[in-house]
Amino acid sequence: MQEKDIYNLFTFHSTHSALVMERVLKAEGLGIKIIPVPRVISSSCGLAARTFVGDIENIKTIIQAEEIEIDECYIMTDNNNIRQV
């Protein structure tokens, strides 16, 4: 498996939190893509943030400093293997 096949996936309680995280991470020059929550995680509607797996520690620091409310953080692969972080 190539590293590009592995990514962080953050879920949120609200759309607002997802959009705040997108704005903050982009301002920090970090890659982020807002996507629908994958069905393997939840059948409910919602947004998730997909980020580069190598940025996890930096992102966690930013989340704490900016008080961004996340629901869960996962490490996922393109073939839907999931590990909660």
C-alpha cells in the first residue's frame, strides 16, 4: 500500500466546525478536503475532513489551540480500512 492511500479523517458534530477547520488548516498551508462522512463510519448525513496522514500531530495542535470541536479522528485507507485515533 502506498502512503497516498492512507489519510486522516475527522468527523464533526456540526457543519460549522467542519468549515472552521477547513478555513484554519488552509490558512496554515495544510491540505484538507471536506467530504461527506463515508457510510462505513456513519449512515447519517454529515461532513468529514480528509487530511494528509503525516500532518496529524500538527493538526491536533491546531485543533486544540483553535478549540475546534471534532467528533472523532480516524486513519483510513482507500479500501475503507479504519482505525480510530
